[in-house]
Amino acid sequence: MSGPLADCTIVITRPAGTGTRLAKQVAALGGIALLLPGLSLRGAADPQHAKEQWLHAQQDDVLIFTSPAAVRYALALAPWPRAHDAVIALGQGTARALKRHGIAVHVPARQQDSEGVLALPLLKHPHGQRIALITAPGGRGVLAQQLAERGARVREVHVYRRTAPRLSRRHGAAVQQLPATACVLFSSAEAIHNLAQQLPPSAWERLCRTTAIVSSERIEAAARAAGFTRIHRAASAVQADLLAAACALCSHRCHDAGVTGC
């Protein structure tokens, strides 16, 4: 099979049930995709409380959605009947999820992370504004802290939660068969921790022999601390950037080996 990922195995650690689209992209580029979820997404532990918080948040000055899951779970709790001109998405995937519901959105053009959101003109001087973060418990907390320091009245609305994945023996067996040339995509330190805990020790050791493609300096540090020694940093956590890093790495290996068609 030809393509920039020809004969390369790409391990996808996105939350359970969300990696299919990326797996299809890997296959279209000639690669072999292995779905190994590092997280599982579930509804809020107290749905009624989450619904009440979400309904209150709809009246706030600014709403920030941190993930496509935040959009999906929030709108499953209760619809959003009114237009709002100050809705922010952390990245393009979240922006697409909002636009599918007809919601106009602001999104960072380049740095699609907390720092990129904080650089948006809409949040330069938020003193006194009510800002709701539509998210899950945990995470870095950068947005809430920085916005509060700028004088905003911030609240976090937890419409879903991230939990450890349910891995089967099949997952462990598949990891045991991974070639050393495989690449594993990481955009979550929590996913790294969960896989290290959930996989059998021999399977985890095997995974650590692959190349970790990480989305940031923070994730790189987490991967190194977990045992990875070969780490390649992508431009961002955007799927296209993670795939571009994998393609560049695979093509470089093909060139070094003198293989054509990659």
C-alpha cells in the first residue's frame, strides 16, 4: 500500500468511541490504525445538577467549550434556545461541533489550546464578565486561573467526565504485536497515565518501545516520565497536526531505508 504512512502502524489513544474518523484517515494515508483508548467519556455523575448548571451558564456573558464532548453532553442535557454572540471553542473540532448546531463561534486561528483561547481579543479585558467553562472535571485549570486573574467571574460547568478506559485482553495482545517502528499519538497526559495503569506490564513496556507523537511540551514530559524514550512533538493537538508529524516521521524512515512509494 502506498501513501505517506505506508506500512506504518499508528496507535490512536483518543477516548473510546471517538477514534474511528482518525483511523479512517490513517488508512487513507496507507497506514495501519490500532485503536487503543486512553480515556472513556461518560455523562455527569449527577445529571440533574449538571443540567441546572448548564441552564444557568446559558445566561452568562461568555461560554467556552473545551472539547467536542463538552458540546455533545451539554446539548444532551438541555437544548440551547437562544443565540449567543460570545461562544468560544478551544479548537477546530469543538468549533465544528458547535456549528453543526447552528451556533456561531470564536476559535483561535493558530494555537488551539488554553493559551490560544486566552489570546483572543474577546478575552483580553474580561473584568467583571461572567464566563462559563463547559468542560469535565480535572484538566490543567489554566483557563479558569488566568481568567480569574484578569477579573472575570468564572465558573466551571461539568457536563461530562473522563474516566479510565475498559481495556480487554484483545487490546493487550494487539499492543504486544506492535513493531518498534509504530507511532502512538498522545494529546492527553491522563491517557498516558491510564494506559500505564490498565495495560499488562509487558504490553506497556512494548508500547514504550514505540515512538510517542505528542501534542505539546507538557505531554512530552508526561510521556518521558512514563517510560518513552523516542518522542516526536507535533505542532498541536489538532488531528491534522498529529497526522502530519506521523507522516513526516514515517517518510523519513522510508527514505533512510531506501524504500520507495512511501
